[in-house]
Amino acid sequence: MPEWNQDDVADTILELSRMNFVKTVSASNFVHDARLTTIAIARMEHRYQDKVNNVVEAIAKVKSLIPFI
């Protein structure tokens, strides 16, 4: 991301690594390689599903308030 400086990117990758969301390989105090873990992918999949479920529930509530549907 061009608008982020290197320190922000490094801090973000370190934080994601601590949460086991990325696996990193470092060389000369730089992250040489960063890969998403299955934990991160599963978390994002569940997050998306939760949002979809919330939208469906909200639509159902609105529908139940309309007597002619």
C-alpha cells in the first residue's frame, strides 16, 4: 500500500503474526515473506457469514412488521 510507511506495514505484519494470522520469514531485520494462515482465512469467512446472517435477520424483522407481506 503506497500510502503506508514502512514502519506501519512492519507493525501491522508483526501484530498479525502475534495473532497467528500470518506466518513470516525474516531476513536482516526485514520481513522477507508473509503468508496468511488458515486461521486468518477461517476468521474472515466466519466474519463474512456473520454479516450475511445479520442482514438476513434484519430483513426478516422488517418483513414481519409489514402486515400484508
